[in-house]
Amino acid sequence: MSTLSLNPDRARWMSLLAKAPPQVLRAALADFGALPEFTWLRRPQVGLAMVRARTGGTGAQFNLGEMSITRCALRLASGEMGVAYVSGRDVRHAEWAALFDALLQTPASETVRSKVLDPIEAALAAQLAETLRQAQATRVDFMTMVRGEAA
């Protein structure tokens, strides 16, 4: 049985850590205080992954292209293992995400949630709101006129 299936919240927090703006992780790291000792199981590695898509969202799959990803794995001195896969080539982002993944499996998880995950969720919500605001600014409303018919 995989670790993700043992803790259903883990998939959610790993997604948040992977999508987190690196500056938010850096600030959370500074705010967190003393970090535990760890050993590398897999040092950060940058590679490529094939991105697949579907025609129209539901049709036949095709290879859209490749994207850079960075992955790593570590183990805390207390035994918890943290892993991270992040898009791009930011090695520090992957390290921090793996470290916080491991810490979220310890008794300090509530502290990590409040100091790390909550600011990430706020930053991602702000990014989404800004994207929606920009999209709304370019929206065009068309009025449909009916020709030749009496109302």
C-alpha cells in the first residue's frame, strides 16, 4: 500500500508544495525556524517528462511536448520520508517541497500547515484571482439581435 493512500491529505499538500511560488516557500522556511537534520535518498535531479493531452479534452491522446521537472527524496532523522516533483529547474524549490512533505508527516504537522500550507494557498488564490481579473478585463459581451421578427 502506498504512503499516499495511508494519508489522503498528502496528495493535496504535495500538489500545493509543487505549485507554490518559490518566494512563498522561501518566506515560510525563514518563518519556520530550526529545521531538522535529514539525509538525501535522492539528491535533486533535473530531467524531462513527456506531457500528454487529449484532442478536445476527451479525444485521442497525443504527445504535447516535453517539460522540465526536478525531483528529489530525503529522510528525516526521525524516519519520515519526503519526496517532491516540481515543474521547472528550481532545485531549491524541490528541496524545500520534499522537506516540508516530510515535516507534514511528523507531530509538527499543524505548525507546518499554518506556517507553510496556509500562505501557499493564499498566494495561489491571489494568483488565480489576478488571472481571472485580467481575463475579465478582455471579455467582450456580444448582444444578439433578431432580424425581421416582431417582439
